[in-house]
Amino acid sequence: MSTKKHLNIGLVGYGFMGRTHSNAYKRVNDFFDVPYRPVLKAVCGRDRDAAGKFAGNWGYESIETDWRRLVEREDIDAIDVCTPNNTHAEIAIAAAEAGKTVLCEKPLAMDLVQGQAMVDAVEKAGVANTVWYNYRRVPAVTLAKRLIDEGRLGKVFHYRAQFLQDWTISSDLPQGGAGLWRLDAAAAGSGVTGDLLAHCIDTALWLNGRIDDVSAMTETFIKERKHNLTGKVEKVGIDDACAFMCRFENGSLGLFESTRYARGHKALYTFEVNGEKASLRWDLHDLHRLEYFDHADDAQLRGWRSVHVTDGDQPYMKNWWVPGLQIGYEHTFVHQVADFLENLGEGEPTAPTFRDALATQAVCDAVLDSAENRKWETVVPV
Ligand SMILES: NC(=O)c1ccc[n+]([C@@H]2O[C@H](COP(=O)([O-])OP(=O)(O)OC[C@H]3O[C@@H](n4cnc5c(N)ncnc54)[C@H](O)[C@@H]3O)[C@@H](O)[C@H]2O)c1
């Protein structure tokens, strides 16, 4: 018999992230001994039939077609926001005001002002909160954090990251509506900056500390696309590509690039950190490996090692299979839920909190401002 406390989940949005989170809630107690058991209480979607199908498939007990109704329900403990970016603030703030725990997808908000209102709401209500910057919980990335915190890299000189895709190259691709809201500035807020670079920035702030100022350029390669909701050809308001350089508070220099026009790349998130004593790099397409170069190695054998991060001594891995057997993308969400439920039991916050995610939002805003103004921008401290 389980003695775990129940955490009744109300999921809003049953698309890509709705699936990854549902999978994580279902699997977490099978692999992690945490004090709570998530219960799939209700899923909310505007299309009753589709929501019903999702509920049947994943085992949700009930459905709602209006998120406001979900937030009002007494039997819901936590609201999980898995909807497009322009809906995060309204849902998360209402959930916090109703006293619910809030888990929100990234980017936190459309901009810093909206994000600040979300932080204020969860902090005023005193509710547990987290933002799903899940790449922190790839074991190889968590290991990178451990190595940096142990001082193994020494003084850091360079941080560089890329997130490359190629799925929007066709000018026939429309913008807006289901599946294509990412191309619609009104729903997404920005293009690759908020969608992809936000991940790179979150990881960078976590690994390498605050970014002080940025100088960016963006480009919208396809200027007009048919809009699925209006049926008209409309101006494209998102950035298709963004590159920026920055200075970190620790004195290191950063280079970041993201595009959806890198033919051949589907989700190539890579980062590299170069320190005085050692360097490390990671690649999402080979996510269970961390590459590491240690200058202290025997000179004759010195070189880049490719560490297969599957050992029980390495982050999260003792909860899975046996050394040598790797895990994948979906497990990062299981890890975030596991950490969240563990911390909830101890009354501790789970990073990235809304406030942590606001720092990423501040960098995104500075990047977009810099690209527009064609000058260096200071990142607003949060
Ligand atoms: N952590 C990650 O790696 C990651 C990956 C992909 C997406 N995301 C983020 O997750 C969020 C959702 O993205 P996605 O890829 O799952 O999108 P998606 O288009 O696959 O799903 C969005 C869902 O929201 C629903 N929806 C939209 N408006 C709604 C409303 N008012 N009420 C209820 N439901 C509504 C849609 O019907 C759909 O079910 C975005 O903020 C995105 O940036 C994060």
C-alpha cells in the first residue's frame, strides 16, 4: 500500500508538452522514491472530443474545456501550463491566486513585464512553482554543472551555444493556429529567441552565472506567410534566426546562435565551456555523452574524452537501468517531476523557479531590444 501523499494534477494543453509531462507524472513513482504521487485528475483542452481522447489514452480522470473551470476546482492541487506562450501569464497567475501549485512551460512569459507579474503572483500566494527548462536535467548536463561547481574548469573564458533547426525553410508553410503558433508573434512573443535560445540561456545562466550585457542580430528570412486563423497573407513578426554575443559577470565571453534555417539540423542544441584548466561540451543529438578535456592529464595521452553518462555515480542514473544503458529525452521531464516532488515534500523550491526563469526572460528581452536598436543592451537585473 502506498503511503505517498497525492498531488492532483490539472494539465492545460495536450500537445507535445502535454504528452511529455503526462508521461513523466505516470512514470516518476516507478523509478524515484519521492513523497508525492501525481494523480492525473483532469486535462483541459478547448476541443472536448480531442481532450476526451487524450484523457482516455493517458488515464486522466476527467476533462475540462475552459482552463478557468479547471483552476476553480477544489480537487486540483497543481496546474501544469502546457499551452502556447501568450496564455502562460493569465493561466499561471489565476492558478497562483487560487492557491494552486504551478508548473509552467518555457519561456515563462511573452516579455519581462508579464514575467514579473507571474513571479509576483506565485511569490505573493506562496505557492510552489517551477518552469520546465528540462535540459538542466539531462544527466550529462547536470554532470557538467557538477564539474563546473567543483572548480574543475578553473576560470571560465568562453561559453558558446547553438540551437539549430530547419523546419521553417519553406515559404509555403503558413503561420498561426494549431502546430504553427510558434511562427505567429502574437502567440509566441518571439521566434527562435524565446523558443530555442531561451533553453540555451537558461542552461548558460545555471552553468556560468549572470549575463551582464548583450549585442544581438536577428533576421526574418520569410517576411510574409499565410495566417491559418485569418486566411490572409500577413507579415511575419518572429525572428527566424538570432545570434548574439555577451559578457558574463564572471568575465567570460558568450556566443549564442539559433536558427530554423540550418538545413539538415532538426534540434541540434550544443554548448561548450572553455576554462583555464579544462573544457567541456555537450550535444543534444548525443545527449548521454559529455565531452571533457582536462589539461592536467598526462601530456602524451591528453585529449577529449567522451564520457558515457550512464553510471550510478552520475546524476539521476542510479534510478534507471545498469551502467552502460542510456536514457533519453523523455527522462529529463521525469527528473524534473522527481526533483519537484522531493522538494515539495521538504518545502523547498525547485529550480528553475519562476524567478529563475525571469532571469532568462530578461536576457531574451535584452537580445531582442539589442537586435532592434542595433546596439549593446544591459540585461535588467531581476
Ligand atoms: N521544455 C521544452 O523543451 C519545450 C518543448 C516544446 C514546447 N515547449 C513549450 O510548451 C508550450 C506548449 O508547446 P507545445 O509544443 O506543447 O505546443 P502544442 O501546439 O503541441 O500544444 C499546445 C496545446 O495547447 C492547447 N491550447 C492552446 N490554447 C489553449 C487554451 N486557451 N486553453 C486550453 N488549451 C489551449 C492546444 O490545443 C494544444 O493542445 C509552449 O510554451 C512551448 O514553448 C517547451
